Amino acid sequence: MGFYRVFLLPFALLYGFVVFCRNLLFDIGLLPSKEYPFPVISVGNLRTGGTGKTPHVEYLVDLLKEEYNIAVLSRGYKRKTRGYYEAGQGCTTADIGDEPMQMHLKFPDIIVAVHTNRRKGIKKIMTLHPETNLIILDDAFQHRYVKPGLNLLLTGYYNPFFKDFLLPAGNLREAKIRAKRADALLVTKTPQVFSPLDRRFFNKQLKKHKPRSVFFSKFKYNDLVALTPAARDMAATGVKSIFLLSGIANTIALEEHLKTRCKDLLVHKYPDHHQFTKKDLQKLRNDFNKTISYSKIIVTTEKDATRLINDKLSKHMADLPVYALPVEVAFHDPDKNCFDTMVHRFLAKYKN
């Protein structure tokens, strides 16, 4: 907790009391939590952003898409539309938000929809697409009006929830004790080399929250994808300088990876879901042009790329070598087989 946040402790206690009362009403049944006769998987966290929820949703989609008719339902944070909106041809981040847009671009054959009210969103999906037999909720751990059949709670390796405090003194949306609602805890963004000591430390800390299962995942970074004509005209190998343009909550793991691909990493970091402006891109251009380097490129995340590909911004970057860095989730041994088995066993309960 930062020093200045100590002064916010009274507000955090008040916030915690309000959240406690809300959860209590759900726990005793005064507020309804609806279950469904088909599988619903929730992927969420206790902290505000930065745990890698969307890549883990994508992992589940990739794992199950051949066997199930999947719909992913998200809130659509910072979109400019209201109510239910479904991803389709010509939609933009303004319509559905950056994370749903990222999933839509990766998996155009599945349903990706947004609604702030998950129950209404599920109802709409099942009305429009009755063939749907699996719904994955992105960032819905706190949306208790829906009771998922499988509740996955993520926590970051570098910023675990058990070291945090309630908003606004910290970054927790609700108290640590609420982790007990999860069916499984996933420690995400772990280092590529994950020691038994690290595993033992996290298992010891998380044991206090009585999880049924704990899994450890990491990010696997794939080959850079050219976003601009200038990038397509050059090979992004043997690079000396990388300019990182980022508007995600936590860039620690990303920065560590990019440092292995270059000698100099220069970071242009903005808040999570930041809507890039012409001024932002001009600052990036100025820094890029004044940096003397025999080989330099600009790298952004897949999520940020969805906000950069609109016509108003892309024309300001066409002559710059801009790449997106695709990422996917991988599990440390033996967690992949254990996690996949847990998911399939859950889904088997719904088969006749």
C-alpha cells in the first residue's frame, strides 16, 4: 500500500462494509443468484485488472470450441453502446470494448457479446442463439446475480490479492476472504522458470482461503504481427531498440519478455483501457525519430492494437514499424492436464 493510501483507510473500511453487506444478502438468499441448466464458467479476480483474464478466457475457448457452441459474455468496459451488443462484421472497440474485440478477432466463429447485466445478457444469447451450450463470463466474479457452475479466480504472480487491501486504500474489489467462493485459484503471469519454492510459497498463502484447486499459469509470447505497411516491409529480428506502447494494467511480465528481444526497451505506458489520441501517437513518433538506433520497432499488445486500428489513428502510424505481440496462456507441469481434466469433468455433469 502506498504511503498516501494510508489516509484512505477509513474509506476502504466503509467500502468494505458496503461490499460485506451486499455479499451477506446473497449468502442468505435475500438477493437472488440464478443457476442455469447448461454450463456457465466465470473467469474473474479480486483485484482491479492486470491478472490476464482475457487470455485465460481465450484458453478455455481454444480448449472447448470444437466440442461446444460457445458464447463469451463480457461487460464491455468503456464501450459507447448500451444494453446488449453482439460482435459482428464492422464492429469496433467503441461498440463492444477492447477485450471483447480482441476475442472476436481471434475467434470470429463464436458468439462474443456484451451486457452490463449478465443475467439479461445470458437470456438474450439463449433467445438469439438457442444452440449455445456453454457460456463463459469474462470478469464476473463480483456479478453474483449469476451463479456459475465453475468459478475461476485469477491472481497475478507479481501482485497477488493476499498482499493487497480494499479499495481505495488498495486495489481489492472485495475482501480476501471472498476467495473461498472460487472453485479454483489460478496464479497467473508466473515466470517462465517457476521454482518449487515459489509454488510452495503460493500454496501456503492460498491455503488460508481453502481453495479446492490451485493452478499456475504463464504467458507464452508468439511471433510479432505487423500492424502497419512499414512493419510489413522489414524483418523484426535482431532488433536493438523496442518502443513499447501499452495501455494495460500490468506490464511487468511483458517488459521482462521484451527485454530478452532487444538491448534497449523504451516504455510509453498509459492507464488500462486508455483511448489513444493523436497527441499520444505524436509523442511516440517524436521519441522514436530522435532515438538513434540501427534497428528499432514499436510493439504493442493485442488488446491495445484493437484501439489503434481505427481509421483516425492508423493513418498517423502507417509509416512506423508497429507490431502486435500475440500472447497465449500456458500452464506449468503438471497443471495443464489437471486443469483441463477439471474443466472437462465439470462439463460432463451437463451431458445426458
